[in-house]
Amino acid sequence: MLGGPEGRHAATVRRLRAGERLDVTDGAGTALECEVRSAGRDELECVVLRRRSIGIPSPRLVVAQALAKGDRGELAVEMMTEVGVDEIVPWAASRCVVRWDGERGERSRARWSRTAREAAKQSRRLSWPEVGGLVTTRQLAERARRSALAVVLHETASTPLAGLAVPVREQEGAWEQEGAWEQGRAGEPREILLVVGPEGGVADDELAAFTAAGAIAGRFGPTVLRTSTAGVVAAALVLADIGRLAG
């Protein structure tokens, strides 16, 4: 029986009826393929046809998104979720106009998490992205140090973003062939980190901190994108490089 808010939405908004199919997922990579047996006012009786699961992707794609004004942050979260980002980390960059302090910060993070959840369902993802806690530049630089690849999007960079993640994918494949998958990764999937700055851009001292931690300054091409769209474009390029948009 599918009840609660999800059952109510399926029965009253989507108006699913007997014989129609739907997937029920836990958001952690497992789904039940179901068929509706009967529909009530706010619930569905379903029969499970098949259970399927997907593994944890490696490398994981993490995007650190600087806080943005208005609904631009939520727009960025929505689009990055749809394209397949695994984790979104809010970043308090020095040039951010918005500040997540106290209860306001908690509410803002909750909105980002809700946006990610709804976008994941809309795009039929079995594994939903995590929205992490707010991080400082110092904390983000330390995460860049631990990443297999970290790229800071910057308008003055000369290194193209496209192709940077290919060596990471090739090393993952080598570990699989050598049977050293778990040992090589210390039991954890490696990650690629993308850093997206605020409307005012990444400050010089922030860029210096990231590059000192091993990050690369990268760019798309001749155009400069908004903070709300830069992350999804960068994510699409990286996901294509590591083979996750191949079908």
C-alpha cells in the first residue's frame, strides 16, 4: 500500500489507475517496479513486479555551490540534480551577498534539500543527491586536497574543463581490471569536486587556497555563465567525460 504524501500525490495529482506502472524508490539506489491494483482517494494498492538496485557511482561528482541571491541557488540545485550530481555542498564564499546564519541558514538548506528531492523524483533518479552542510573556504580547500580531481571554475583560467576528468575514469577502469578496486580506493568511491563561485566571482585569496590544495582552475570557453547555470554545464561536461551520460 502506498499512502502518505506520495500516495496522495500519485492518486489525486497524477491520477494513477489500476493497471498503470510506477516506481517506488528509497532515494538510496533501490527501487520497486510496481503495478497499481486499485486506487483510493489518497492511496494506492500496488503489487511489486521487480526490485532493482544501482551501485554507488565512482568517481562521485560533488559540486560546491556558492550561496546565491533569490531563487538562483535553488535553480542551480534543481538543474544539477536533474543532470546527475551526487552531492551538492553550499559554500560561504567571501563575495556571497547572501548569508546563511542561524535559523535562516537552516531554512535555506532545507529548501535546497527539498528542491533536490523533488527534482530527483521528477527526473526519475534512484539515487538522490545529498545536500551537505555549509562549508567555509578552508573546509572546501581541505576537501579539494582529498579529491581525485578538484576544479575551480574561473573566468581567467586557461585550462579547458572538458577532458580533465578522463584520466580519473581511466584509473577507475584500471583498478577494476587489476582487481584492486577496494584497496585502491581505501573502501570508498573517489570523488571529483567542482567549485562554483558567487555572482561576484571567486576571490583571489580563495583561488590561491584551492590551487595550493591541488585544485585546477578551469573554464568552459569564451563565455562567462551565471552562478545558477555554471554548475550544471560543468557537471554535464564532467559526467560525459567519465561515461555517466553515455546511456
